[in-house]
Amino acid sequence: MPDQTPEPPIDIEDLTPAGPMSGSPNYEDNWRLQWMREQEEARARQTADPVSLPSDAALADLRARLIEDGVIPPSDDPAPEITPAARRFAEDMTTANRMPFAELVVRYARALSALRTVQASRYQWMGIAQHLQSYGRNMQQVAATNADAHDRLRDRVAAEERRTGEAARLLAAESAQVATLKADRNVITGQLRGSRMLVSERDTELAVARARIAELERLVDVAEESRTDLIGQLDRANARAAELEEQSGLQAAYEAWLHGQHGIDESYYSDFLEWRKEATGA
């Protein structure tokens, strides 16, 4: 990159011929003499401290960089005809004495205009180049910051994708579990419906059983009364049997005595025992 230190602009008025421009009968002679004197002074200044103009290579390099950075399209020409005009100006300075005065004045004016355009363009493009360098550095910093932000965002996206995958897996497991629970609920609902029917049947059976229990309790009460009555009858029968047994003992003793006393035969005694058995029911 060539030196970017801006040079002081050339004052156009310093190069403009001064002196009496009108109102003099020797106007053309005075102009010619002054022009030649100023040419000598300009040559001396250029020999002592030549003016550095931008070279074709420098302008081409600047234009290539601006095209590469996207500032201007490749088809744009940043300063058309500037360098050829400056080159023609230099050639005119060497052949000034062989040109007619009017043509020399016209070419001189054109050369001054081209030189001013060259200087203005040069400083303008140098400022643009400096601005672009600063802008490029800023863009590099922004790109680095954006790259870091992009990496962080990419990491966040990857983490969110992992969390989303985990959530999807958990959702699928929960959905399967919900489906299983729904199936179990349907089974339990059917079982509950069947259980309710069984409960209803058992309630009916329970009501029948309670009625039977009530009937049985009534029968038990009747049986208890009958038992009490039978116990009374049994007690009376036992008393009667004891009484009869006592009587039968006396009767047997009497019969034994009678048999021993009177010699009653065995057949008579057997008939007596049969009669007693039928009489007592024992």
C-alpha cells in the first residue's frame, strides 16, 4: 500500500498567469512573457521539489482493492481520463514554445482542471481507503463478535435440540403410559360394572337370606316353645316313669313273693310280664 499521508493540495491560483489581463495594447506580449517566466519558475520548483502524482499502478491497486471489498462494481471507473490528462499536461509543458498561443492557453486551462481533478480525486480516494481500512477493522471485530455469538447460539440450539428430543421421548413414554392407563381403566370399569351387578344380585340374595333367617328365627322361637313344652312333658314322663318303676319294683317283689308262696308257674309269670310291659310302655 503506498504512503497514505495526504499532501497539501496545489493552489490553482498560484499556477494561474497573473498581471495585466486587459486594458493594455501589449496584452498578448505581456501574457507570453509572463507565461514563459512562470514556466521557468515552475520547472525550477519541480526540479527542487517535484510534485508526486499518483501513479497508474497505485490507482489500479486502489481500484482493485475497492472492487475486492465490494465498494464499487468491477465495471465502474473511479477516475476516467485523469491519468491521461495529467500525462498530456506534462507533454504540453515540454512543447509549449512550439504551440500557438490560443491553443496553449486552452490546453493549459484543461490541464489545470485535470490536475485539480486529479488532486481532489486522489485525496478523496485516499480518505475513502482510510475509511475502508477502519471499516474493515471494525467489520473484522464485528465478524469475530458475530462468530462468537454464532457459536454460542449454535451451542444453545444444540442444547435445545437435545432437550426437545428428551422431551419428545418423555412425551412418547407418557403417551404410552396414558394409553395403558386408559386400557386399565376400561377393564376396571367393566369389572366395576360386573361387580355392581354381582352386588345387586348379592343384595337380592341377602334380602332373601334375611327373610329366611327371620323365618328360621320364628321357627326357632316356635321350636324353643315346643322344646320347653317337651321338656315339661319329659319331666312329667320321667316322674311318671319313676313312679311306675317304683310301682314295678313293688309289683316284682310282690310277684316274687307270690310265686314263692303259691308256686305260680312260669307261663303265668310270662303273661304277667307282657301285660305289665304293655301297660307301662317300658
